[in-house]
Amino acid sequence: MRSKRILIVDDEPGIRAVCLRILRAAGFTVTCVSSVDEALTDLEQDEFDLLITDIRMPQRNGLELVAEVKGLYRWLPVIVISGFADSVRRAKGLGIDALVMKPFQPAELMAAVQHVLGAESPLESA
């Protein structure tokens, strides 16, 4: 069995740290990056089971990332975390799989991850 792999994209170090702590404690393998370009590089080089991204980031935003991911990696589920309702409407139109509004509680993030991955356990069967 291998641990489910999650890629987190957020320009705020505090949000990345919170997500990392919550998801690692639950047994997931987590990679954190701070930009859309870093995320796309990691997606090309590695396999992930889930992408969690913020929307508002400098340079390229999470909406651009979601659009690219849904075009290149259709099978990859995407959870958006955001504090801005206007961006959320646009993200839903791109076909995101779940939404977590900032500020969030650890249980909210875990519920979204478990819902999207369709499993209580972060481990896949061999």
C-alpha cells in the first residue's frame, strides 16, 4: 500500500503549514509549493492523487492552475481553498471537486479531502 499523495499550492506559508500538519497527521504524503509554476512542474514530474490550491496568488492564479489541470490531468481531483466568494464562482465553473472557505477548521479540510478521495483512509490498497 502507498499513502495517497496530495499537492498543496498556496502562496501563504501559514496556510501551507496548517494544511501540511493536518494532512500528514492523517497519514497522507504531502508536497507543498507556493506558485502555479512550481505546481505544474511537480505535476509533470510526479504522480498525485489530489490537488489543493488557493485561488489568489501573485503572478499566475489558482484559476489558471485549475484550468490547466482540468485540461492536462482530467482524472486529478481538485479542491480549492479561498476566502473570496467572487473567485469561488469562477472556480466552480471550471469543474472543481470541492471547496473549502478560509478561514477553515481542520475538520472542514479533512471532510473535503475524504469526500473527494472517496475513502476514510489515506492508504490505497495494493
